Amino acid sequence: MKGILKTSVIMAGTALGLIAMAPSAGAAELRMSWWGGESRHVATQKAIAACGTKYGHTIKGEFTGFDGYLEKLTTQMAGKTEADIVQVNWPWLPLFSKDGTGFADLRTLKGIDLSNWTEADLASGSTNGVLQGLSVSTSGRVFFFNTTTLEKAGVAVPKTWDEFFEMTKTVKEKLGPDYYTLNAVKETAHLLMALVITQATGKDMVDPKTNRVAWTPEELAAGIGFLGKLVETGAIRSQKQEAADGNVNLFEKPAWSEGKIAGSYEWDSTYSKYADPLKEGQVLKPVPMLTMANGVTEGVFRKPSMVFSISKNSKNQEAAAQITNCLLNEPEGIDILGTSRGIPASKAAMARLANTGEPEVRAANDIVMKASGPTISPFNENPVIRGIIIDTLEEYAYEQIDEMEAAEQIIEGVNDALQKFD
């Protein structure tokens, strides 16, 4: 590690004679912090060295694993000692910048070409309308179906929810009652519920204008009832059944590896996690969003997997902007970082890396990027809010409360949590 950092300093020094040939914010000493595994650490150190050479800056890397990163960043932000360039987990933006003043406003910095991001991506990285972070990679939920199981039952991959329920009926009749067409436990059940509500209403859970739950009790109750329908039709196993088996992860279930669970709704980047356990001869495919009759949107849950932010306390914000742009938009950064942080959100990076990465992951990401849906609030992944929703859905699953009671309980609890961020 020391050798790599030393190399970055030497490389930056050799570029001083070339500064006049490249745009410069003046030679600066910068810090960049991130979390990740060894491959990401190595790639990022090489990339900041290359970008530092290009622009005549020296960048010191500060990196750890994910555990402990939030606590360290919280301490630094409180003491105004955070790095110039900071990798931030998307759900943390409201924690560090609830009013849009926690980080530098990236729209005011000249060194970043924002045209490489869609307005939806920029909105996802904004707080109170102020751009606080650039999406490094964009992730989303997509449907994976075991086409081998569907072919065995003689059914096609469904395109709509109506077709899905007809397909489920046929699978049950032809393959047996122990076959299921979808998996939905805890977080996945929560996001499936959110999906159908968003498809029906066109609204994300949180109204950005009021910072309160946008769904009415009736709309939320309908989404909760949809989960009940999935259980009643045998599309998914009940929460009681899952709990009795120990709430085993889907990719660890024998029923999944054997093709007895035909589909799930998962993050696009996790394709291999679910495809690898399948027994030989079975094929898993990402498929377009199932749509709802009379729905107003596909309801895609699309979000930045992480963002790069620039410290408002940095003394060299324009230099930091140059390096950030180099990492995300320019060949020197793109080629070295590759897909170490997922499939890039930057159009320039996506074009340059068009033929890299797993084809099925790219296909899944393409579905996510093309699907329609409202801008998703980071509060959807707030651990307190998610806990309220999952706990309430469990009460509903155990028939302790009905759909409307569950909806009212979720709205009250989530609004109380949101109020703390006003």
C-alpha cells in the first residue's frame, strides 16, 4: 500500500511540466475517502494516481472496509475534517445533508461534466434541490425468472401481473403445490409492496415537498393486500412458513437451486449470487418489469448505489472537482476503475466499458435504466423506516392486524421518523 501511495506522489510530480497542457485548478494536495474490498482499494489508488498525474494534483487515499466507515465519516463531518472527495452511501445523504448544505453544491463547480448523468440520476443525488453527490453506479430491482422451470410447465415469461397470476396457476397445476413462482421475504416483500403501489399511483413513498408519506392509507392498504394475494394464490410462501424454516436466504434454499422457486425480485448487480447456486442445466434470466393494468408507471426502484461528494470544507473544491470528473468521466479514471463499483452511471463510462462485465448483469441494469418511475427518496432505505415497515408487514402476515390497520400503523410510524429530518 505504501509503495502504491509513494508511486502516486512520484507520478504527480513528473506531471508538473505538463500542467500547461491540461486544465488546472492549481497544484493541490487532496484527500479521498472510500470503503470497499481489496480489488476496489487497488483500482482506486491507481486511478487517483493517474488522475493526479493528469492534472498536477496529489491525492492521498483513505480507505477501509464498510464496517466502521459510517462512524468514522460521522466523526469527521462533525469535526469538519472529512476528505476533499468522499464516497457516501446513498441513504446517508439525509444524515449528513438534510437541507442540502452538508456538502459542496456540485452544480457550482466547473470541473465536472454533469451532462453525463440523467436528470433522474442528478435528482437522486440531490437534497432540497441541491446536488450533493454524483451517482457512481446506478442499481435497481429487477425480476429474475428461472426459464427452465417455466418451460417445464409450458408457460411463457409473464409481462404483466395478470399474466403472472395465470402463470402461477398453471405452474401449480402441472408441477405441483410445492412449486412457487416468486420469493418475497422481509426487504423483498417490502419492495414488492412499494412497487405495486408506485405502479398504481406514480408516487414514491415519500413526498419530497412535505417530507411525509405520499401514499394514502387506502393506497398503502391495497399494496399490503397485494402481498396477501401472492400468498393466497400460492405464488409465494407465507411469512409463517419462511420463519418456521429459519428465514433462510433465497440463494441458500434447496428449493431455489432445484428450480422449485421460479423467480424473485432482486438487485440487478446480484445476478450471479442467484444464478450460481442453480443446478446444472437451469437458466436464470432478468426480465422486463411486470406491469399493472391501468398502472401509470413501471415503478422501477432505481437508486445510486453510492455517490461521490465534495467537502464543503475543502480548500480546493475545483481541484477536487477535476479529480472527480477524471475518475468518473475520463479515460484515465474509467479504464482503471472499470466496474469495481458496479456498472457506471456516467454515460461516458458506460460507453467506454460497453463490452465489459457479465452480460446478464448488463442486461438487468439495462432494464433498470430504461424503466419508468418517480425519483426515489433515500428515506426508503433508512434503517428505522425500513424496520417499521417490515415489522408491521410481519404483524399483518401473522393476522394480528388487517390491511388498513397495517397501512395506518406504517404511515404514523414513518411520518414520526421523517419528522426528525425536518
